[in-house]
Amino acid sequence: MKGFEKYIPFVPQKIENRTWPDNVITKAPVWCSVDLRDGNQALIDPMNMEEKLEMFHLLVDKIGVKEVEIGFPSASDTDYEICRELIEGGHIPDDVTIQVLVQAREHLIRKTFEAIQGAKHVIFHFYNSTSTLQREVVFGTDVAGVKKIAVDAAELIYEMAQPVIASGMDLRYEYSPESFMGTEMDAAAEICAAVLDALHADEDHKVILNLPTTVENCMPNQFADELEYFIRVLPGRERAIISLHPHNDRGCGVATTEAGLLAGAERVEACLFGNGERTGNVDMVTVAMNMYVQGIDPELDLTNMDEIREIFERCAKMRVPERQPYSGDLVFTAFSGSHQDAINKGFNYMKDHESEKWMVPYLPIDPTDIGREYEPVRINSQSGKGGAAFIMNHKYGYDMPKAMHPEFGAIVQRESDKVGKELRPVRIMELFEKEYLHEERPYKLVKHVFHEETIDGHSQVTFFGTIQHMSRAGEITDFKVQGEGNGPIDAFFNAIKGEKMNMLKFVDYKSHALTDGSDSQSVAYVQLRDDDGKDYFGVGLSHNINVAPLRAIICAINRYKRSQNN
């Protein structure tokens, strides 16, 4: 058997007289962010409390999301704690609804009701898997078996919800037949209808039926057929809000979402920039901006895309790829000369004709609408701060932290202004070396040694070193330093705190290999800050990964001292 022959092809839902291909999207769906739950559980290093709170406030305060799934409070102490902090800490605006997720299991449902006490607006989201594959492989049951699991949970939730609602909480219900895409549509409709009955749903008390493409295993048009058929055969469709929760296993998450909206969905659960399990959840930003460029208000504020991306990358510790639609570093950069020419002609045409409509070839959106700018990668006095960083990365392998881009961009721009012409990459590299790699005065690390001990699983590093200082008069003196820390960088920084070098605070650090191979050099970037809040970056290069950051710290201090003497 050949490798591809072991896979079972998807069987499309047969539907006659489909209507969805003739529909158009005319308004935004209800958005629900699942960044704090689905997105967070997919991170290598899940967000801590501070990061979760910052992400929550990004979503509700800056972007304007009105429904946020904040976690799975019955599954972990950390999710329970964030739920309580959001409620008790007064973080939730009055017009925002929090959503909590729980499996259709009694003890978890009871725990979840404990977690939401005191909240004003809550969506109680429960689920169980219904697909043919999971029924056979995971649960060993039939449609009646998974239907009973769902109905039993719905009845318990409804019973427990009544006193909570009577106390003043606005509590709504949401049910997900997990792996909906892989479930027979008649079975999915039967199960969901039974859940609607158990929850006493009616037109005034609608239940959210969230239909996940838990694993994307068919084409977007086939999913739309499934959804249209499901809606047709669902008894009491008017009692339900149809919601989507697409994943991106086939790379079609956005297309599946848009096709699902054409087929009748009213709500979308998504993550910023497509974060999520495996290949990710659907990208809320892309779906929203796709509406925006079609003249539809997405009802989300994405006017400061760089800030949104910066907070996401810092909290999630994930990188938004350069080619990510609308938000990547390079999506408004043209490399082709013919593209650059057409874009420039588009800008000139709009200016000459005083056009209120966007008419620029190759740019589907005005970058300024989301706080960006068009940046052809040519480095001259008009270049943006990202151009020099792009050259340093793609030509020479230096992937500078984004916060460092303005500092180095200003250095390059000053040189371009001075010479009055475009700078070639080799000259940009020379400026980088002069500013960061050859900055060895007034301080220079002469020699050093580390001593490391591990006690009860905790590392303790002691740094011993000799640093050379050159005065403004040219006098050279050596002095010894010693410090302890939880790693080489911490130990070194603590060692120099007791000297005249303790004028700056440590802010951030990044390192990477400069090239491939066992003999590659490591490059480190360090960000220090003075008492006035001004940042100074340093760069260190060494074959030893422990030495590179030390040189970077010395470099940043030397650059600070030089700025004080100028």
C-alpha cells in the first residue's frame, strides 16, 4: 500500500438546491475570542496571570471584542484563578460577556458554576465529541450514546443555572458537538435539537450551537454544504445562534469561515493571528480585514495593528510571520521593480484625481488604515525603520529585536542624509559594526570565569571577572567584579551593579545563531534603560553563547557613556 492510500477520503454531504453560493457577506458576525483558552493551551509556554490580563484588556479595551472565552476553569487551577481574578478584580466591562468551557461531565460542570459566581454576563459553553471517528475510536458508543451524554449535561446545567439566573446573572448556554465536520449531519441535528429541548430554548432564549471544524478534513465548499443542510433539518432553528469554530489543518480556516457565514452562520470563535492547536484556529484579524476591504464594518478596532501584534507576540511568545495577511512585516513591501512602479502610479493617480476610493495596484488595503506604511525595501533618507533591519536580517543574518529597529534605523537614516544617496547593504553593515561590534571603550571585558552549582534542581551561577576601564584622558585601569545569579547574564549584571557601571536597568535580551553549523557564532542583543526611560541597545558576538550577551551588555553601557560625553 502506498502512503496516501491509507487515508479515508471525506464523504461530502449531499445537498440539493444549495443557496449559499449566491449569498454575500453584508455584516460582521458576533466575534468571540478564544485566545485565552484555545489559543493559550496551544502555547509552548502558556501565559501567566499578568500576560492573560494584558491579553484580555487588549481584546476588550483596544480591539472591542464583546465575547471572550477566558478558560477552562474546571480543568486547571490557573484557569480557575484567571476566572476569579477577572470577576473579582473588576476587569470585565459591563458590555462584555465572558465564556467558560467545560466538558459534558457532572463534576466539571459543578466546578465551573463555582468559578463564575459574581459575574454579570456569562456564556456557559459545554461540549462532547460526536464524530463517527471519535464514537468508534475514543468512546466505543453510537449516536444514542453521545446524545445521552449531551442531554444529561444540558439538563444538569439548566437545573443549576436557574438559581444563578434568579440571582441576577445574565447566563446563556452554548453547546458544541465537537468534531462537527466529521459527524453525520442528520445525527448532528438530532443531538443538537435534543440539547435545545433540554435547555428550554426558544426565540427569546436562544442557545448558541457552536459547530467546530475541530480538525479541518474537507474543503470549505463541502463544509458550507454541511452547514446549510444542518440548518435546514434542525428542528426549531429559530431557537439557535449558529456559531463557527474553525481550525486550519488544511490551511483553509479563513475560507471555511467565510463559506460558513455564507451558509448561515452568525457567530465566529477565533484567535488573533491564527494562534491555536496544531496549525491554529482561524485568524480573527484576517477574517475581519477581509470584510473591511469589501466595504463592511468588521466591528473590531484594528487601526493600530503594530500595537496589537506587539502585545500578542509578547504575551503569547509567538511570532507573527512576515507574510501574515495584513499584519506581517512584509505585506506592504514590494520587491519587484514593476510592482513598485505600479504602486507609485496608483498613489499618484489618487492624488491627481482626488479619489476618495482606494485605487492602488498590488495593495488591497491602505496601510495607514491599520497604522502601517508602504515600505519598498530600499534604504535611503526616506526609508522606514524596518528597511535597515530587513537588510541586516536577510543579507547578514542579524535578527534584531523589533524594539531596536528605530534606533538602528535612525543611525542609517542620518548616514543617508549625510551622503545624500541610497545606501548599499555593505555600507549598512559597516554602520552596524561601527556602532555595536567595535564599541570597546570605556569598558572592556578582559577575562572571566563562571562557576555553576545546582542545588535541589535550581542553578546558581557565580561570575568572576576583570574589566578594563579607559578614562577620557586615556588612563587604563583594571578592576575585578564578582556576582551571583540564576544564570550567566544575571550573575554578570549583578557583578557590575556594585561598580560605576550600575547606571542602567536590564530590560530585555535576545540571542540567536548567526549562521548554520557547529562553528557558528552566537549574536546577543541587550536592551538597557536609564533613569529617564531612554533605551540603549548593545550587541555581542562570540562563538561562546555565554560570552555574547556579556559583550552586548558592555556594548550598551559604552554606548550610554558615549552619549553622556557628547
